[in-house]
Amino acid sequence: MENLPNIPDRIKEFNRDRLPEFLALKYKLMAANAFRFFRGTCHIFYEDLARVSDLPKSPPSWICGDLHLENFGSYKGDNRLVYFDLNDFDEAILAPVLWEIARMATSIMVGFDSLNVDAAEARDAAAFFLKTYSDTLASGKARYIEPETAKGIVWTFLETVANRKQKDLLKSRVTLKKGICRLIIDDIRLFKIDKDLKKHLLSFLNEWLGNNKKYKNGFKIHDVAFRMAGTGSVGVRRYAFLIEKTEEGKFLLLDMKEAVRSSIAPFTTVAQPSWNSEAERVVTVQHRMQNVSPAFLSSSLFDNRAYVLKELQPIADKINFDAIKNRLKDLKRVIQDMALLTASSQLRSSGRQQSAIADDLMAFGQSIDWQSRLLDYAMGYASQVKKDYEEFAAAYHMNYF
């Protein structure tokens, strides 16, 4: 097997097309700890996984592609109810079902280590995830989590989110001066854009809303800014719009994010559908895998680049694992919910464009021989992630990037 280039070179090559002024911020985030590094190097994970010859065989499925502990969160669906679900589909693709599970199991190992959780406990949590995932898949019934069906820490989490007032959330993002509403430019999450681009963006969204029967004549656009969020996608073009639902006088934020090729695409041998754009891929798979999608979820073109639009939740609502790392009952319940949602998303999207039908996924869930082998792989690769992180961090602090 031929040797790959070193880690810093692989990272630099993958990110060569990202916006340079924000790429520096991505590298800074990745240097924080091994879990942040893992989040920012999805491409390395799958490049390495594709070279493994003894990974258990598994049926093809739609996967979100970048499944890890922080890619589950709450959001308001287009029915205005709050859900807890998978919430990042930038890397979504048709691939062997175990590719998704291998990444999630590895993320548990790496993430728990970054939280200083005992290695044996992390292994038990990953094993519990695999068993719950397999049992849910075997049942053949897709499930979902909302405040009425949630339990434990996720229930508390969703109840808090559901009871928030939108106006309170917007206080941290919006300012009102002389009757004019503007986004707050903090150079952390939101950044100023030049006047010409701003004018172009405002004109684009106004036209987009006007051409959409569902939103036509119901909204007024107040402002737009460059937005930075996450880790892996930092450096792609991304904007936040402040809009007003005129009949109700309510303000909303829209996220418009450039969709680029899935970093998994070069490594999977599963034949893919022909998409009109990368944004169509992301939106279509998200619609299939989530129980209910966020409001405004759609694809569009701006300046010949494909973008995904959706309602933006002003505050990132994700489980604070650091707060519950010593509460084993709560920790176990969260892992159980994440496993249930992962299996459900695959069942929900089964039988679409050459993905395995539900019967095949159920049969795979009923088998158990792959679980210990996958767990061993996740443990071994988690150790590799730590080594790769140390190599990256050394290069970063030597100003290689």
C-alpha cells in the first residue's frame, strides 16, 4: 500500500480553495484539541477508511457523512415544532452504511478523550451506540425525538429551546438604531461584507423570495453579513440574512451556505445520482433523512455557485457534553438517542436512488458479528487521530499554515 503525504500537506491540499482570510480561523479552531481536529478533517478520515480492506461489508445507504457528537442538535422544523436530530448534511452521500457508523464511533472515542473521560467508559459508550443503532435498524421502524417523546437530558434541552422567545435570541445578533434593524458585526460569528456584494446579495434574496409562492410578498429583507460557524466548513462562502415577516412583525435569520463537493466523493465506489448541483444533493438528502426539515430549506444559485438556504437558529443548540460527562445516566441516554436517530435516518431514506431497501437494513441490523470489529477499528483509529493531531499542531505552531 503506497504511503500518503504527511498530515499537514494533506490538510493544506484539501483546503486550497477555501477563502484564505477565514482559513486561518479554521486552522486555529482545529489546533484547539484532537476532537476539533477530527471535526475539521472529515476528508482524512474517509481517505484512510477507504484503504481498509477488512472492514465488514454493509449495504449502501444515504449518510450525512460527517456524523459526530456535535452534529446532533435542536432546530425548529417548518411546522414550527422543535426537534432533536442530525443537523449537518454538507458531506451527505450514498455509501456503505458502516462508513457513517465508523465515524460516529470514532468521534465518541476522540470526543470523550478530549473531555478526559476514562478510555474504558468511552469504549462502553461506543459499544452501546452500536448496539442501540443495530437494534433500531433491526426493528425497521424510523423514530424521531421531539419534546413530547424525549426523555432525560434531551427532554430538558428541548423544553428549554421550545420555550425560548425568538426576540430574546435575536438580541445577541441584531441592533436597532433610529428605527433601522441591522445585524451586529462582532468579527466572531458575523463579519462585514463590502457594499457591492451586500447590494448583490440583498437583490438576490429579494428575487428568490419573490419567485417562491410560499414566501412571496410576505417578507422584508433588512441586512446581510458574512457568517462563520462550525469547523469543517469554515472558509466556504456563507451568509446570514436578517428578514422580517411583515404581517406579524417578526424577525428571522436565514443561513445561506455554499455547497461544495462532498469530501467523501473521491473515496466511495458506490455509484452516485446525477445532481443538478451540490446544493441539490445536500437539500435532497437532508429532506430524506430528517423527520422534519428546517423552514426555508432549499437550494439556489448565486454568482454561479450553489448554495443551501435554511432558517438559522440564532444560538447553536447542542448537547453540552462537558456538563454531563460525570453523569453516566444522562450520558448513556444521549448516546442512546443519537443511535436511535442515526438508524432512523437511514431507514427513513431507504430505497431511494439505489440505497438499500428497509428489509436489507433490517437484516444488517439483526447481524451482530460486525459490531466488535467496527469497535476495534474505531478504537485504533481514535489513537491515529491523536497522532495526526499532534503532527498538525506541531506544524501549526511552526507557522506552516
